[in-house]
Amino acid sequence: MELTVHDLDELLAIRALDALDPEERRAVDRLVECDPVARARLDLFREAAALLAGPPVPPPRDLWHRIARSLHA
């Protein structure tokens, strides 16, 4: 079976969440080992998952002031 880009992205996203069954995980891991594009995509999905899992970081207190000041400059 040939995977489409959408199928691959879906598998990589699920792998990033560590939610594949063991057989699928091994298959995706083998692909990632030999395909640098798939490896890069998995890294992006893992980064996104980590950002979503972490606590929100409040913006700096003076952010809006700095934005307004830069717009007037």
C-alpha cells in the first residue's frame, strides 16, 4: 500500500503523541530512520505536541507598549 502525504503526516502526528500500536510504531520508526523528510516532519510534530502540552507562557507585561511604540516609529 502506498502512503499519501496526508496518510504519512497523520501517522507521524500520531507517532509524535506516542499513540501508535507497537507494530505501526516500528514501521514508522523504520521509515523515519531512512527518510530525512519524514524525520524532519516527525520532529515538527513532536515540537508542536510539546508546545501544546506545556503551560501557557504569559507575554511580557510591556509587549503591547513595545508593539505600539514600534508602529509609531
